[in-house]
Amino acid sequence: MRLLLIRHGQTPTNVRALLDTAAPGPGLTALGERQAAALPTALAGEEIDVLYASTLVRTQLTAAPLAAVRGLGVVVREGIRELSAGDLEMLPGDSEQGALYLRTVFAWAAGETRLRMPGGETGADALARYDAVVAEAARSGAATVAMVSHGAAIRVWTAARAGNVDVSFAAARPLANTGVVVLEGSPSDGWTALRWAGATVSPAGEGGPAGRPVTEAG
């Protein structure tokens, strides 16, 4: 299965750099609406069979233009929502608390899944819920599935599950609003990241360290 993981469009709390992970969350800014409207063109080369969004409003608003152009329904699932900030909710992302959030979630990707976000979920909880939605999509038999999700969730799940993306790669590459990570594989056979926000990702052991981008899109 080809899996497109798409970050939602810009929100007011993105502009303010806040740890905003709770439901239902904010809508999109004017720029975020333009980003969502541009997705159908950006993904014109992808034959999307099924489209998912999380339970947070911003992902459903981002998915709506793509759904309309492709004539698809949007499957809403809680499992692909953002990684919960717990007690750090609505604190500045560019603060000590923001650094703690990132250290915690990338520790999950590195295998420390029993670690708990202060007042929130464990890594095992977060990865399991994301895995469950991906497995559901795989069982559908769809060749290509798009999921509009969230920046930290996409980066951490990809670092944990893609054989050619390591934690250092994902941690060093924030995903811009409506940025896309393209993977190929299955829950049983594993996943390979093909592209990260327009950059081709090399296979593990080829062209440099695992997860190193080897070419850039124009």
C-alpha cells in the first residue's frame, strides 16, 4: 500500500507556536485555507483511493477540498490525532516545556514506549492507536491511502515504523503545514519512506545514513 501522511493546514495556534493537541482544536487561518485548497493540485499525480482525517477540526477542514475534487468521503478516526501534550497543553512550543514534549515523543520513536507524557499518554498508547488506523486502511485493500494528520504524530510514527528513517532524521526535519510524507509497505512487511516533504529518502544502507535525503524536489 502507498501511504500519504499529510500535515494539516496552518492554524492560529501554529502561528503562536503553542502545544495545541486537544480536541476539537482550532480551525484554519486564511493561509491554512489556501494551503488546503492547493492540496488537490499538489497531489494531482497520486491515485488516492481512501481519504482519512483525525477527529481534530483542522485535519477535516484540510481534507475537505481534496475530498471534493476526488469525489471521496472522509473517514474520521481518533487514532491519527496529534500526540497528546497532556499537562503541557497550550504552553509555548519554543520553551522548556516544548523541548520536553519533543524529547518525550522522539524517545517513543526510539523505543522508550513506556515513557508517559506528563499528564498524557504513553508512547505505547500513541503508536498503537496510529497503527490501528493504518492497519484498518491496509485491510481495505486500497492501493493508495491519504491520511490528513499532525506534524509530531507523522514524524514520530514514521521514525518508529519506517525502516529507512531514524529518529535523528525525523527530529531534525519539522513538517510544514500540508507537508507530505510518502511511504510504501504494509503492517506485516513494514514500511519504507519514499519522500519527505518533497525530498527523496534513500533506502537504509544506500546513499548514506538511513533516512538521509539524497535529492530535492524542484
